[in-house]
Amino acid sequence: MKLNIPRPEYPRPQWVRPDWINLNGQWQFEIDYGNSGKERGYQEAGHALPGTITVPFCPESKLSGVEYKDFMAAVWYRREISLPDNWKSGRILLHFGAVDYEAEVWVNGTAVGKHRGGYSSFSFDITSAVSPGNNIITVYAADDMRSGRQPRGKQSERFYSHGCDYTRTTGIWQTVWLEHVPESYLASMKIVADPDNACAHLDVQLGGSVAEATLAVAAAYNGVTVGTVNIAVTGLSAKLTLPLSELYLWEPGNPKLYDLELSLIRNGKSVDTVQSYFGLRSVKLDGMAFRINGKSVFQRLVLDQGFYPDGVYTAPSDEDLRKDIEISMGLGFNGARLHEKMFEPRFLYWADKLGYLVWGEHANWGLDITTPEALAGFLPEWLEGMERDFNHPALIGWCPFNETWDRDGAKQNDDVLRIVYEVTKRMDPTRPVIDTSGNFHVITDIFDIHDYDQNPESFRARYESMKTGGEVHNTFPNRQRYEGQPYFISEYGGIWWNPDQKDEKSWGYGDRPASEEAFLARYAGLTDTLLDHPMMFGFCYTQLYDVEQEVNGLYTYDRRAKFDPELIRRINSRKAAIED
């Protein structure tokens, strides 16, 4: 594998095989302004495209080499590949980390699959379409993020980036790669940690042809085997419990991880082996406390929107993903809301490795949820994202929607939120679910609100009566009811501060502090209110870094500290009232 291509690292750290080819780098490319390429035969193997693009960066980005920022109805990609000789037997899978929004793929002019959803990962078995020697992969992506029928997240629906909507992303924006697997192979795994019973429960899915085999699973910690189990497999699904002889808990800031190996064995020989890992930890709501492994842990969260100046939705390097987490932890935060975007698996991998709490969220903005039809544009992709990210110990809760505002005078369809909540709970009963962060709650495990009051005194007064069983502050009492759930402020602060930002469009919440000292006093006043409140299990500050014209980050957009990080860390990291 060449290492001079962009984003060369293995894109799926929880399911690793040695036989793979990274397809990032130069592809032929064309913008299809009229969305007429299929009529003109762009999908045919012999049709060349006139431009080039650097995958996996979106054409709006500088790193793509295109940097075209107007709306694009559709885009086309084409690349020639050559398969290794030892890939002649078995199956060949073509993987896409993410393509925004509706993708169709051809190999040598043969259609191999379609996918709808700009944030979830997908793959196609292309074995029957490839041939010895050179092969042509063609990708088409249509993107109509102003239609109201697809989630767009924080991508601007206007020509210019504005307010808290930013540069758009069209087409491929995560790694594209090939994988070689045997005729019968390990396809996926769902793992539920059970520290109370010193074990982990696995649900393993197989792909390809069905044949009798043995599934061997082994867990190790620091190179020492601490659990093994072998079971017979006669179909495409297998369930097992893996006992562990030694217990090491995954905790925020102290991320102990087990290595995991799965092997499919036939006639005494391994036909497929996958390397993985897992963390042993539990999460539980207990009164007003959020407990991790039985301990009340105050969640010092920060809002992370996953934008990059040169890559837009795509981090320039794997190190940039890790660096954002390290920046946050250096400020005294122990986690983040991954906001209006499904983050790529490599980010969640670093969260697992560094002991950093995250909440999974979808990019619901832009999707019209005033009618039941919204489920078709939301639920399939949300379930794909849940399935992909389920095994990450860093992920401690789900939040499918954020601020479900009314649209053109029509209110949200409450059944859409209720159904998504109930399906999410059915898919994952191990984690709490917030139906919609901020507003308007319908059915939720946690009652969170957004409060951007910039005055520490009035901010504190608003939550004072709650300490003694009095009235609980509800931002929209005519639209949502508080029913005794755990409570926290999942967006606050957003203090407008960037003296070097000269753009007249720049903004933050409230008035600008007059000085750095005034900023820090306001930050401390707001944050102390939440740390000192015995009924609050956490907070989420807006935000970690500036994004384009929104300059309320603690770091600039290009990740330069605005303040001495130690000053923020001291405020954030002192013990909270609800903590053990």
C-alpha cells in the first residue's frame, strides 16, 4: 500500500483485515450541473471524465484540488484499478466511508449498487463485475440538500456560508477502499460488555456462502490471553458469551481496552480472521446521576462540529482527528457532543483509545420532519450509523435529532421523534437516548435544554429553585413537559470572542466581552453554576473551535488557542456537586 496517498490509514479500526487496498488519491472527476450524466452514458466503462479530484476530499474543499463552492446537482468519479493476482479466488468488497448523498456505483459499466444517505458507510460485493487486469470504477452522487427530503446537518442551504451553517459537502468525503475476503467470511459483530458478570456478549454475522464451520474468539489484555470460546456455526449468524478471567474497566481518561481476534475455521484451518478490540464498561441513569461503571461522572462536554478549514467535513489527516480530542482534553473536557454529523470511525477510535466520552448524533437539519414521510429520509441511515458505531465504548448515548424547529409554520411531527426514539431503544437498550437535543422533547431518557444567557447571575438564578425540589426550568413549556428525567444544559456559553476576526459576518452569542479577563470571568460564572448544581449531571459548552464565521470557539478554526488552555482547564476540571 502506498503511503503518499491522503488518509492512508485503515479506515475501520474495529474490524481489521490485512488484504485491502486504499483507493484514495487522484480520480477523474466532473460536475454534472444538469444531473444528466446517466442519459449521456457517463456510467459506461469507456467514458472518461475531463477533470481530476483528490479523494476523499469533497469538491468544495481546498484539499480536493477542485474548490468549487456553488451548488452541484450531481458529481461523477472514475478510477482505473488493478487487482492483485492472489485476489482471483474469494470475494471482493468495495467500501465507501461516506458519500453525500445518493450514490450509484458501476464496475466496468455494470451496476453494482445504490445507497442513499450522506453520512453512513456502505459497501458492495463487486466480485461478479471485476475481471483480470484493469477495471474501471465509476461513482455518481446526487445531492439536493435544499429539498427538505434529506439531512444536511450544518451545510448551508444558501449560496454563502451564514450564521451557524457552513460550507457544503458533495459526493465522496471519506475513504474508498477494496477488501479481499474468502467465500465465507466474517461480516460484522455487535458486542455488549457485561462487567458485572465478567464477560462480553457477541452477535456475529457472516457473509458469502453458508457452510458449517467453527467460530473461535479470543480476548487479550496487554498481550496476555484472558478469554477464549469456540462455537459451531451452521448459518450466517452466531451468538456467544466470552468469559473474561481478568477485569479491566474502560473509564473516561483511563481507557483500558481488550484486543479481540475472531477466526472462522473449517477443516482445522482458519479461512478468515479479523482483529478488533472492545472496552468493558457500563452506563446507567440513576436518579439525576449518570453513572459509568457505577460511578457518578460529571460530563464536561464540548460541542464539536467536525469541520476543517481545508478539508471541510474531512480531516486532513488521522493525526488531526486525534489532535482535536487532545485539545479538548487539555481544556479539561472529558467528552463531546458530535454535533449535526455522524463522525467517521477513526474519530471514534481515537475517542476509545484516549478515554473520551462522545454522544452520537445525526445531521437532521434540513430534513422536513413535519410529516411522517421524514422517516424514510432519516431512519434507514440512522440505523446504519448506529450499527456501525455500536461497539465503541466511548459512545455513551444517542441523540438522533437536534433542535427540531418548526418549518414554514408547521410543527414537528411528534410521531417521527417518538418512532425514532423507540426504534433506537430497541436497537440499543444499553445506552440512554435523547430524542431531540434542546427542543422539542416528545419522549426522552434525559431532559436537556439549550441556554445561551450570557449573564452568570441570571443564568444561575434560573436553576436555583430546582436544587430544593422547586420548579424546573423548561425553555418551551407549551411544547414539551419535564417528567423527572436526569437534566443537563447541553448547549451554553457560545461566548463571542476572536479579536483577530475582521469578517463583518462573524458572530457569537450575546455581546462581546471587553477583554480576555472579562471573557474568563463570564466563562467561569456560567460554568460554575452547572458544576455546583447538585441536580445537573453535565454540561456542553459551545464550542471547541471557531467554524468559519461563527467565532465562539475556545480555539480558532485553524486550531490555535485563544487563551492559555490551563486557565480553561482549571475552571472545567474541579469536582462537580453530583460527582462521587
